Amino acid sequence: MTYFLPETDPVLTAARGLALTHPDAIAVHDAPLYLTARSPHPGRRVALVSGGGSGHEPLHTGLLGRGGLDAVCPGQVFASPHNRQIYEASLATAKRDGVLLIVKNYTGDVINFQIAVERLRHDGIPVATVLVDDDLATDIADSATGRRGTAATVVVEKLLGAAADRGATLEELAALGSRIVSRSRSLAVAARAQTSPTTGEPAFDLPAGILDYGVGIHGERGIRTMVRPPVGTLVRQMTDELLAALPPGPDELLALVNGLGATTSLELHSISTLLVDALGERGVRTALVVPGTYTSALDMAGFSLTLTRLEEGWTDLWAAPTDTPLSFPKHVIAVDSGAPSPAPVAAPPLADDRQGSRAVLDRYALIVTQVRDNLTKLDQLVGDGDFGDNLAGGVRRAGRRADETGVEGTAALADVFLNEVGGTSGPLFGLLFQHLAAVSPADGQPPSLT
């Protein structure tokens, strides 16, 4: 088993841990289980209540507090909360104008939230719902349940939280929530399924180099599998499909780059850059870019992209202050949409006396490519395993440097490794190549012994 969870009541235990971390902001109620914000904004006329299966954290619980939700109802892992949780959480937090329930479009969630709605209405409490159904992969004509609710839930809860703090009415919040949902679409890919807490095995198998395209946040299989393309190609394909699905309107977007649990910040921030570049190439301005893990699927290795076409005033709602476990980037970014890239500088022709030295560089590059994997394995026995990639990357850059500047091959190796390649090997090889360059003849032939 790969998870470090207690054998009994893991969800309740985690909820208590969150409250321990935020003792002044979050309270836990355990029979039935729900969490509430201790200090909701005094200007609220309507309480915001949401929830869903656990295993998607920090979704829902991360948005609990001022500027976010008044109550969260966590179900068991990948299972909806039961209607009594939702009903009692709503009773405990209802404001003078009632309660708005934010629901992800899954059958269990819809049934249990709707039963809670009927119970609240029976008690005379005004109540409305917003159904989040942003998943593009399930936007098919013969779907019995419609699009799934995924990471756009974060956008809905953040914007509605700000509007509720401003005193919006129940009708205004319900209309705004529906408008945000209608202008949001998401798409997810995975290279590895989540590990089942029950079996300790992946929920489904993917061969090496294959992606599941359109995967769901509970491990529902995607609309197809595909050979893994370069990440830039993948992001551009997802971008085109999302843009085609959005309703028409001003070309100003919020872009949420969401990790599915096992995707690193290094990857998510890189994908953010690729996404903003892809949107710019298509003449679309990214007003807000939001990278991070917000709607996870346990430990799934993958990411989702959510695009929301912004309306007037929504960037102000996004930038509104919050006091929640999660924090969000709030500044509108300045991006040159579709600005042409500078033309590449033509490489000068190599002088005849440099051809031999370039041949040495090319031969060395070939050898490094052939032995890279073995070097990595050897380094993993005693260190972090970066030696093969470090060496190969430096040699590739040296080849480009020689092409762009016309500098001889060994000198290019010395310059790149000494000034650009880190780790232990970079500077050591840089010094070696520097000395070799000083004694190597320009024609690449061995030095004379006379």
C-alpha cells in the first residue's frame, strides 16, 4: 500500500488535521461529518455549501473560509457525501437569505444534494443550486448524465465566495454560478492511474509512453488513449479543443493548470507557460493563469486544463481577499498575444579549419547518446541519477552553440559545461574541455609529438 492513511476514519482524521492547522478558521462536526468556517464574512446574506468525495483535496476544504465556502461536506474516498451531511451543514450555516449549494455533476452528488434541497425547503429555508459540468471529454450527445464536474469547481467557488462577501442575493449568486459554469470547460490527461486505496494497485493500466486522454478525476477512463506527444504539442491540442468548446465572447481568459495528484510544480508551471504561449499564438489574452494542484485524483500522474471566458468584473472577484487554506495568484498578467517571435539568427558557415573540431564534437555527442542510460544507472547506485541527462544535455547545447556562433567544437563544450551545466559534473567537465580546447589543433587532428 502506498498511502499513509489510518485504518479507521481516514476522512474524519484528515478533517481534524486541517482544523488543527487552522484552529481559528475551521471547525469540524463529526456526527455527521462536515466542516464550517468559524468567521464568515459579516456581510453575507447567503451561505455557500459544497462538498464531494474525498481524494480530490484541496478541492472544497481548501476554499473554506472568508472569500470562499461557509461549509464543506466530505464523503468517503471518491464517494458523495450523504444527504444528512449536506442538510445539517446547511442548517448550521444558513444566512438570512438562505443557502446556495455548489454541486459537481455526478449521480451520487446530484441525488444527495437534491434530497438535502427538499429537506431544507420543507424547513422553510431558501435554497438554490449551481451544477458544475465543465468536463469536455463527456460532452457527448448520448451521455445519460451530461458533462462531469471537475476543476472548474474551483473557479466557481472562488468567484461566488467573493460575490457572497459583497452581499449578493441567492438569486444573484445562482445566476452568476450558472454563468461561470457555462463559460468554463476542462480537459484532463493522465500518464498513470491513481492507486486504489483498496487494492494498492493502479486503477487501470497504461503502457509506457501512452496517455489516457479525457480521463476523469475518479479514474474514469478517457475518450481515447494516444501515444504521448511532446508536451508542447499536447498542450496546443488541448487548447484548441477547449477554445472550440467555449461560448463566444471577449477573448480574455482565466487559465487553470491543475495537477491530478502526482504532478510536480515544476511540470505545472512549465505547462502554464506553454498554455499561455499557445493562447497568445491564437490571439487570445490570458488575464489570469493559475497553476497548482487544486482538484486532485489521489496520486494520479496527469494534469487538467480549465479555461474560463471572463466577463466584466470577474477578475476583480478573483482578486478579492480570502482567508482560506488555499491561496491563489490574483494579479492580472500582461501577455503579448500572438507577438511574432524574433527570427532565428542564421548560423555562419563553418570555416574549413573548424570542420575537424566539429567532427570531434559530433562523434562525442553520438557516444554520449549511446551510453547515457548506462551512466544514469551507474549514478543511481551512488547518487541522484542525473549524470547521464546532465552530460547529454550539455553536449546538445554545445552543438547548438557551435552552429550558432561558429566557435570550434571543443571550445563550445568548454563554454557550455563551465557556464551553463550544473551539478557536480558540469564544472568538472567544463575545466576538462577548457584545457583540451587550449591544446587541440583547429583541424581536429591529434597533436604532433615533435
